[in-house]
Amino acid sequence: MRHLISLFDLSTSDVGAILDLALELKRNLKAGERRHAILEGHVLTQLFEKPSLRTRASFDAAIVHLGGSSQFMSSKEAGLEGRESLADVARVVSSFSDAVVLRTFSQKLIEEFAEHASCPVINGLSDDCHPCQALTDLLTLREVFGNLNGLKLVYVGDGNNVAASLAVAAAMTELELTVCAPESYQLPESFLTQLKSAWPDVRLVQSTDPKQAVGQADVVYTDVWASMGQEEEASERKRVFAPYQVNAELMAAAPDGCKFMHDLPARRGLEVTDDVIDGPNSIVFQQAENRMHLAKGLLVWLMKESSGD
Ligand code: CP
Ligand code: NVA
């Protein structure tokens, strides 16, 4: 049985297969094929500790398009806040689900859930990573640029869950990634050790100077400065990250036509200004729509991979 607990669970060819499936399903849908019934009768359970728009709604839409249905439960409703053990919740929920999407604070919770689950488990974001987002970003880049070979993606902002998954995605592909963050907000050392051990040839540049970093960028990417769970640090982060705002001045330091990406939700006026996110080079809503197409590719791939178990 296969899970997607982090991108370290996948090989480069797995990623290629998921993206191919997602793009094929997207093409079919755009051609008017609304229901594929590939996963007829399948049940997807979504169990979230944190709020979500894109992840929850895109997986809901994805499973309906594929002929199945979904159910949602908050961690409180599921009993994850002490009503019973995590292992028991995992055993019970997975016994009547074909896949489970979890959104949690702790990465360890998803790992432990998967240990006791009898169906594939998908990480719908944890404090450590956001694999579905990074896969979607690869899909979007492939659509916009044709391929990823030598593409220069410059992430400006917090070295957080989104940045970490982008770093793994880049290591697995031909994408060249720069993470430009304030000194104390770079990707964590423990993550870099894991990344280098899994992908020894990884080409990842870390820097602190946004204008210099975006000089050769094909794409500039940013995310919120304070992630869910870091609300108390928001005002301090606002001060530290102010020079990292993606605005017209920063985009002017990038080559003409440089694209802009953001996983959303955006804090407009903080990490990005309206003129950039709403500007002609922004691909954020294509990126957001692609969450659903990626979810479909991922679900079909996971079911196929796990069908022999
Ligand atoms: N990008 C993303 O995961 O959005 P949500 O938090 O709304 O799911
Ligand atoms: N880094 C953000 C991503 C939201 C999709 C967070 O964790 O809140």
C-alpha cells in the first residue's frame, strides 16, 4: 500500500505518473467528460485539525468527478483530541474509507495514523510539509512552461512547509530552486540533512537578498509569513519579513515576463501586493484550480498502486 505522507515517499517516476494522470484527467474534463467513474463507490475521508479551502474543496470535487464520495470530520469530531487513541481512530476511519486526507499540526501524527491505517493516507498539509501543493505546483509549471528543465523558481519568504515540499519537488526534477529568506527563517537544518541524504545531487540555493535572488527567475513564488499555528508570531514576522514582500519593485528586478505563484490563502498587502497577485504574470488561480486536477491524478494513482495489496 502506498501513502503520501511527504514527497520522500515518491520516486521521480511516481511523480511523472501522477502528473501525467492529472493532466489527462484535466484534458478530459475540459473536453466535456464530466464523470469518469474510475473510483465509483469509493469513499474519501478528510480529517482536518486546521482550516482549509483549497485542499478540502479540491479533494471533495475530485472524488465526485471520479464517481466516489467524501466525508469530512474535524479532529474534535473524530476523537483525535483525547476521546480515543490515535491508533484506534486510524483503524476505524480507514476501515470504511478508501483513502484518508489528514491536515495536522504534527507530521508525526500523520506518520502514526498511516502505521495503523488499512488504506492510503495523504498529507493535506502539516507543519513540516505540503506535498499535494508542491505536486500541483509542478503540474502548473509543466502546463505553463512545457517542461521543468532548468526552470528557475525563486521562493521569497518563510522557509516553511510549502518551501520544504518545493525543495523536495525540485530535487526530484530538473527545477532549479532558490529559497530566499531572512537568516533565521531558512529551511531547517534537520530537513536539509534529510533532503541531502535522499537526493545527494540536489541543487538548492539559499539566500537572504531578494533583489539579487530574483535576477534570473522564471518564476517568483511566495507564501504567508506566519503559517497556521504561528499566529502569535505574526507581528514579529511582519517586521522581519517586510523586505521580502513581493511587490512591483521586486518583480522589476526579475526578467520581463517572470511569473508569480502563491499557494494561497494570501495575505494581500503583506507577503504580496495586489498589483502583483492580480497582475498579468500571476498564475495563482491556475495553480489553485490545479489542486483539483492533481487530487484526481493522485487518488487514481494511489488506488491503482494499492490495488494489489
Ligand atoms: N493552498 C492550500 O492548501 O490552501 P488551503 O489551506 O485553503 O487548503
Ligand atoms: N504555510 C501555510 C500554507 C497554507 C496552505 C500554512 O501552513 O498556513
